[in-house]
Amino acid sequence: MQGFFNFSLNKILSKDYSILDNARIRLLYYGLIISFLSLTALIGNIYFQNAPLLITTNCVLLACTIILFKALTYRPNWHAISHIILVAGTIINVFDVYVSLQNVDAVTMEIVIMIMLFSFYMLGQKVGLLYSALNVVPVVIFMVLQFSNAYVLNQKPEKVEQSTIILCLLSGFILIIFIHSQFYTAFLKSINQFKERGDEQDALNHKYQLAIEKAEKSFEAKSEFLSTMSHEIRTPLNAVIGMSNLLIMGGPRPDQKENLEVLKFSAGNLLSIVNDVLDFNKIESGKLIFENTKFNMVDLMLNICGGQMITAQEKGLSFNLIVDPLLDKKLLFGDPTRITQVIFNLISNAIKFTPKGGIWVKTTCLEDRHNTVVVNFSVKDSGIGIAKENVSSIFEPFTQESVSTTRQYGGTGLGLAIVKRLLELQGLKIQVSSKSGMGSEFSFNMEFPVSTEKVSEPTTSSNLQPSDSYSDSNLGALKVLVAEDNVVNVLLMKKLLSKWGIVPSIAENGERAIELVQYGNFDIILMDLQMPVMNGFDATIEIRKMPDPRKSTIPIIALTASALYDIKEQIYQSGMNGYVSKPFKPAELLEMIQNLTAATL
């Protein structure tokens, strides 16, 4: 809003308005001034011509012009002022045609054209069409009536001199030229502005593309770094954990076994930290893909809680697992790996932060619709609990309830962050119920499609786990090729395989492995992925191309310490039969060897 005594155009223009809106205000400002001067001259010209109706209408227009000019400089509402001008112009134009002049001349046509231009430029297409029709239709109707001599009015039309007509035409042409000039300039500026903005947008898009490329390269570098670091950390861990397993399997003295268990436990903790960091990075990258495989919930929960139950009992805690009997005979579709990750992290946290008491893990079928089930998972403990104000922060990465908690219990603070992200990626939320000093309960609901297949009868325990009686097995007859460049890992593999009666052949790189396969016969190959000269992927591809079907179909197990996201897909695409992540459990490797060489044994 401007001051009442403002007459300046600059004070009513604004940078907040568009170029066209400022052009409209400028047109009104100068157009009203031109109209004021034209009407003043016109009234002076008509005054001595004995045309009272024309003088009256022009005086009304002059008064409207002054009022509207003041309204514009006081409050520049160009939209409303434009409507008022068009309504007044339309009424006076029709009045002049039907009453004052009772004729359609060049001045009338000029006024109609001026109203049409003004309405379209100022108020847009629809309003322009409306005002055009309100002016053209009455004029056309009058011309038709006049042509048929059907228009009769008991009032003599007023006549004006030629000088008045010339003055009106001149004023009209000036206004028409001014209207076109203002909007041509505005349109030109708008086009230039759009071009400049287009150029700026192109420059921004180019910068954005460069930023994307830089981010992608940075992400690839980060992935490669994590993969390399994972390999470098897991390789010595593989040796530490592997050697610990071998020494424990060798029947050490009780005091030695205790020391070995501490060594193995510490290495396992370090491995857990590495895995947490890698898992969190994988989730944050958005490259995590959920599987959809069949599984039985009871078997899954027993597998998850088996090792955790032992850990809890070693700490003096009771461990209670309750699985709803309704889930016993059902095969569900889902991602058991991610469910295991979530439940395992929750139970690990519960055990870590519970000095005494117990852990309760419960799986309940909330809804059974035959083709789908809704399952509630709950992990409850009697541990230290969480203060109400800290509940939201415990799900943040690298965050625990307090610094003292981190110092006392250790850990990376990634466990719950991983749990939350995994559930959120599936559209789920985790619920927390906790009181400081009284324990915590974490729960969430998950829906699963149900398979029409029935759960097979459980097999005996001897079939579920690979036998520990290695001397009774026929593994000693197997011809095994180990492709591994790390000397420590080679030593570890030799010692481990010797426990099963196997004497392996060793290839220090992929190229050497291909040579040994070409000139020898093997039942299975244990292939490291990252080796000099030729890596495990390329070596496997070359072996699969061999013309001899006995060689091209040799089972190949990948031994990898890598953490690349697409490593599993690469392994199977290259033609390998399976993989074991370093550091691996001897029983896990043994089971895979037995499964892949069952025909040979």
C-alpha cells in the first residue's frame, strides 16, 4: 500500500511482480495520463458544438480517469482497475452508438478495437473474449437494425465537427500504439528472461550432472575401499578364528582351551563390528534387495536363537523362546536372512545390556487369513532399560543411550540403526517399551504370504548338521584344489582339510588353478576371489569353458572376504556353485563340500 499523496510510478512497481504485471501497471499509469489529456482536449473541443450528451459522457470518463489514477497510485490493484475501465468504456461506447450519435463510425470501431486489445493484454483470453463480445455484438446488432431501417429513437442524434473526429482518432491511435509498445517490450523482456533462465538452468543441470558423476565415483570409491578394507581385515581374522577352531578341535588342556575361547570370542567381536559397518553402509546405499523365499518360522527362530541361547546361559541369563504353534506347519514367503539380521541384533542387544535376569523371545500369529499371516516378533529383557527421553536417539547410527553405556558395554551403536532401517525399507515400524532399570521390549509386526506346500517332517539331527566324526567320513578320498594366494590362509586350509583326511593341491593364483585343472582331475575347487595374475571370477569362467564336461562341471566354492554389494550375483554369474564368507565356520564349509560332492562320496 502506497501513501495517498503518492503520484510516482516507481513506488507502485515492484520486483516481486512479473515483467508482464509491471508492464500492466505501467500501461495503466501512462494510459490514464494520456486519457486525461485526450478527454480534457476533447471536452474543450465539444463544449461549443451543442452536444450535451457527449459532453456529459466525456466528463464522466474524465472523472473516472482521475479517480482510477489516484486508486492506482494509492493501491496498485491493476486487475480491478482494468475491469472498471472496461466496464465504463463498454457502457459509454454502447450509449454513444445507440443514444448520443446513433451511428457507427471510425471512432466507434477504433474504441471497440482498443477495448479488445486492452482486455486481452490486461486480463487474459477468457476475459478478453467476454469484453470483445460485449462491444462487438451490440455494434453489429445496431448496424443490422440501421441497415433495415428498424432502429428508431425519438431523439435527435448529436453531431460533431470533423476536428473532434480527428482528435478522437488521434488519441485512439496513440493509446493503441502505446498498448502495443508496452506489451511488445514486456514480451521481449520475458523472452530474454526465459532464455537467461534457460541458460542458467542448463548450467545448473550441467553442474548437477557433474555432481552426480562425482558422487557416483565417490560412492564407487567408497565401495571399493570398503571391499578392500573388508578383505584386509577379514583375511587375518580368518586366520585367527580358523586357527583357534583348529586348536580347539585338537583337544587342548582346559587352561589352553579357556585362552583359545577368549581369543576366538574377541576375534568374533571384531568381526561383528566389521559386519555392522558393512551392513549399515549397504542399507544406506539403497542397494539392498529383499529376497522372497520359502521358510518355516519355527525352524528359523530355532536357528537364530540356538547360538544366542548358549551366549545368554554363559552369562548366567535365562533364555525363553516361544513360537506360536499356528506357525509350526506353515511355509512362509519372505527374506529369512533379513529377519535373522533383525532378530539377531535385538537379541544381541538384549543379552549385552542385561546383567542379570532373562531374555524372552516371542513369535505370535496375530492374523491367519490362510493365504497370508501377520506375525508379531517380540524381544524382551530384564536389563538396564532406556530412559524415556533417550528412546528416540538409540536408533540413530553410532549412538547409544549415553557415553557411560558405551564405555561400560562397548559396541558401535549400529545394531538398532540397522534394525530400524531394515524394517523401514519394508514399510514397517519398530515399537519400544522400556523403563530405566526395569528392562526393555522391542516388537514389530510383519505380514507373510503362505505357501500351499506342507512342511516336511523334521529329519534327524544327524542329517541337519555335518558329522563331527571326520575319521568316519569318506572325505579323504576327495581330490580338492585350493586356489589361494595368502600364505597364512593356505596354511590354515591345509590344517583344516587335514582334519577331514584331505590333502589338497594348492594354486597361488587363478591362472595356475586353470593349469592344474587342465592336467589333473579334481572333485571340488575352493576358489579365492581376489588373487594376483588372474582373479577367481575369471578363472571360474575359463574352467566352465573347458571342452571336457568332467572338468567344466567341477563344483567350485568361492572363499571370499569381500564386501561388495553385488558379490553374490557376480559369484553365480561366473558359474560358481556357492560361496563361504571368510572367516568361515568349519562346519559350514564341510556341509557345503558334502552337499556338492555327494555323488562322488
